[in-house]
Amino acid sequence: MKFKNLPEEPPVETRVANALSQTQILDIHTHLYDPAMGKMLLWGIDELLTYHYLVAESFRFFKMPYKDFFVLEKKQQAELIWNELFIKHSPISESCRGVITTLNMLGLDVNRRDLNSVRKWFAQRTVEQHVEEVFESANLSAAVMTNSPFDPEEIALWKKGFSRDSRFLSALRVDPLVLEYNSVVGFLCQQGYDVRSDLDQKTRNELIRFLHFWADTIQPLYLMVSLPPDFSLDLDSEDSSILTQVVLPFCKTRGLPFAIMAGVTRSVNPHLGLAGDSLGCFSIEAIEKLCRTFPDNKFLVTALSRENQHHLCVASRKFPNLHPFGCWWFTNIPSLIDEISNLRFELLGLSFTPQHSDARVLDQLLYKWTHFKESLILTLGEKYSALEASGWDVGDEEIKRDLKGLLGGEFLQFSGRSLI
Ligand code: FIX
Ligand code: ZN
């Protein structure tokens, strides 16, 4: 008797990698901007090299006073960073390797160690061409911007109006309102809102009118804030009054999720500017209380400290109105991405969004997503292998379905939006 030779199925990691290469990503949090917003959209080698992650790492080696560095032109800063982190040392940190992955994906020869030839290459490109190539190569369908209604440059652009690029979606960032209300009262009055320091009914209504105006103008997918570790979410605390009396009621009315990026301590070293922020443990108990007290609100939450990750997963098991997302900033390193994704897969299955890029420079989409995919192929591959060992065959279409959910679909579902 003859047996038909069944073709051997490729290893599950290969099947995940194949499915991944066919899955478009919705990047749910970046600091990128619609190209129509002009110079707000950063791209190119000098922006890549002066990313605040690399500035912080350079000062581990630099011997110069902080201010001598910050007064320099961006090009000169980039040269100092390139020499220190790429020429005098091997660029093994995650952010340094990111520059190498990025340049390589753009087809540049990094082994020449020649910054000027890289600069020349970028100088010949247009932003339109670059957006096209980066989105295609990273396989992104869209990226969510971080839009501030308190930034004069942005306000002017939105008020003037522009034709939007559908690949750039928006999110309304309300940090100054939530964290330092008193310091924006004057600004809000100038903008025509009749508000006072006191949160009386009139002021609350006016703040809600302000939020409606911005939601109508930019059509955000969600509202958002980054909170310090010691921020109190208690209902009767002064800290949370704007959040609980203005922002959450507004989000509920508009059906918009509220995103909390929890645990950033701003400016622990003020000399370093944007690179000077650190982290602390946030109270996940407070997040649980928020989800319990506001069951009609939806919360997207990411946490900066490693210690918060397990509790955040457990909290998400308890509250369907809580959606954990991303490996943010200091957790966006391979060892922690593996660890956090494993925790989430094991405790939540597929009901979360494992990553966002937080890209500040367009080109960073290339490395941030490539490095994340390297991890996902292994972590998810391992979960499927274990499942197969338990007797459940996983089909290729099922893998595709799951990846679609992880890379944007679950977020859209949670937000009450249709799949794109
Ligand atoms: O609050 C945020 O959105 C943070 O992501 C930024 O403030 C931070 O500077 C950053 O770029 C982290 O990746
Ligand atoms: Zn961010």
C-alpha cells in the first residue's frame, strides 16, 4: 500500500511570521503628525540621532556640561551622539540598534560608518515619498497622533484647517487640563471660555464645551493623559477633580475611551529636557476603582514600571472596560516585551493591544515595529506550540484572525469602532 506524502507543515513560528507579514498594523499611540502639519512631522537621520532616548544614553559618556550640548544646532548634536554611541562604542542598546535597523531597512549601508552619506541620501527625499515608503515597509494602515489643544502651533493649524491624510488618526491629549488646571485657566479665557479656578457648574460646562470643540475639530479616537506615580485618582481628591467631573463625563457622552499612561515622573533630571523623565509604580488599585466607579467609561491603560504589569493584567481580567496596551518607553526593550507579552497572553488570551510605537520620528516606525515583531513571532509562536501540544491544531486563518485583533482589531472593537 502507498501512502500519500503529506507535505510537512512549517514550524509554527514560520506560520506566525508569514501571517504577520500579511497583517497591517494600526499604531495606536505615536507622536507623529499628518504631513500636512508641516515641520511638526519629524523625519530623517538628524532627528533619529537626537531622539531623547539617545540623548539620555549619550550623557552616560559625554563629559560636557548639559547646556553646552543643548545650545548646539541639531546637526551638531547628532554628530556628537553618532560619534559617542556609534563610533566610539558598539550601538547595542535598544535605541541605538533601532537606528541601525531603520537605516538598514531603508537600504543604507551602515557599515560605511559614514554619517554624511546617510545625510545626503535623506536630503534627496520628499516627505511624501518618505511617508509612503515607511508606512509600506512597516506595514502600517494608520498611526494615531498625539494632538494637544494647548499647543499654539497645533491650534493654529487645526483652526486654519487642512486636508487630512487618512493614515494619520488623532487622539486628544489633555495633560495640562488634568494635571495643572490652574495654569491653563488664563489660556482658556483667552480662547473664549468663561472658566474660573473654582470648578463651579458654569466652569465645568465651559470645559466640556472646550472638549466638544476639539473633538469636533480633530475627531479623536480617544482622549489621553500621562500620569505621575503619585497622582491620586480618589474621587474626593483635588488631583482628580477635572478628570472625574469633566473629562470622564465628556468621554461617556461622546462614547470615547480615555487612555491613561501611568507612572511617568517628569523631569527627575531637568537638565536633560525631554530625556530627563523617569518612572515610578502607579496604583493599579486606583485604576481598578476607576473602572468600578465609572463602568460606562472605557479605559485604555499602559504602565511604565515593570512592577505594575502583572497587576494591570489581573485588573484587566476583572474589568471589561479596561484595555491594557503597549510596552511603553522603558518597557519597550526586547527582554521586557517578551515578559509582558507572555504575562498578557497567559492571563488575557488575545483581548489586549500588545504594542504601540510611541514613535517621535517617522523612520522609527521601521525599527519599533520590526523589533516588536521579532518578539511576537517567538512569544505567540510558543503559545500556539503549547496549544498544539495540548491537542488543538491552529489553522493559518486562525493565526491571521488573532494577529489582526492584536495589531489594531481588539483596540477598535473595544473602542466601539468598526474594523478597518
Ligand atoms: O507621555 C507620553 O506620551 C510619552 O510617551 C512621552 O512623553 C515620552 O517623551 C516618550 O516619547 C516616550 O516614548
Ligand atoms: Zn507617548
